[in-house]
Amino acid sequence: DAGVIQSPRHEVTEMGQEVTLRCKPISGHNSLFWYRQTMMRGLELLIYFNNNVPIDDSGMPEDRFSAKMPNASFSTLKIQPSEPRDSAVYFCASTVGRTNSPLHFGNGTRLTVT
Amino acid sequence: DAKTTQPPSMDCAEGRAANLPCNHSTISGNEYVYWYRQIHSQGPQYIIHGLKNNETNEMASLIITEDRKSSTLILPHATLRDTAVYYCIVRGPGNRSRLTFGEGTQLTVNP
């Protein structure tokens, strides 16, 4: 079991550039979650998918953020255009389709927007 | 989802049991109590969860009071590697429900 795989581990970009974060969930898991973590706001849920369909995107901060899950083994979180306040660690998590199964998190992508 | 309250920090001596409390007085009958921990710069790690019975696994034990308004996570023999932020989370049933993190408890295990 390779766990949830996120790429890249670190991303440094300039304000205004497009940023794409990637996530590969654990094989067989059908729910996927994107979180953001900052010192000021802690861990925030941005969006989650069930069977590749977005269920709740109320945590997405604004229209600059978008997330897709084209298939069961891949998801992206895109920021366009990026701003310095988007600097954070972004985590992806997945879980299997049983009721109350725990979430398994990746090791995150540390994004720095200068 | 019900709100949880945890102390911001705790200390524990290496080799001793670490008992981390959590209050969730507004928990609903079908909501589970989950515990995760986060070691610096890593993703949160699942520890244990339960509904109303006490639970034990290879990492920890979870004690839930009879009225379900509070719980305690027990690390029986804490090691330096258990130093982390521990999150107590209440979550509704089904994989469509959110997992909302609070501020957690910073546990420091001292040699």
C-alpha cells in the first residue's frame, strides 16, 4: 500500500502564476478530500469528492480555486491566478466507501507564492 | 458536526501513559469520535475511532464516557516519537460527512 501520493512536495511560484497540485488516492478508495493548513487558520476542508463527484465545495475560498477528479485514481487542485495569501500546505486524503472508514492523508504539498 | 474542546498543550514523561481528554457535549447519537495526530510537517495520521464502546488498537485506547459527552485517548507507553498535535473530531455517519479539525492538543513527550 503506497498510501496517498501528492505531488509536488514543494512548489514555489510567483504571484499571478497558475499552480496545479496533484493527488493519487489509495487504490480502491472512492472518497477524496482536499485540505489546506496554515498557522492562522489550521486545517481547513476545501472540497471533497465521492465517486469522482464533488459533494461539498463550500470550503473553496474563491473562484481562483478549482478542483477536479477525472477518474478514481487522480485529482487536481488548481489555483489561477495564485496570490501570496495562498501560501500553505495542501493535503489530500482518501477513504474507502464504508461508513465511518478513516481518512488517510498524504504528506502534503507546501506551496509558497512570492 | 458537534464541536470539540481540547486543552491546547500537555506534557508527558517518556514511558508513562499519556491521557488526552476531549469534550464533545453536543455530540449526536449517530456521530463517531475520531482521533488523529499530526507530527510536524507530515499529514495527519489516523489513530482510532469509536461510537460508544471503548476501543483499543495497536496504537492507543479510546475511552468514551457513558453519556458520550467526553472521551480520553490513552497512549499506554509514550515515546519521544509520540510528540505531535492530537486532534479529537466528531463526525457524522457516512463518507459524505465532513471531517472538521479543531486546534488540537500539542503533546510533548519529555525524556
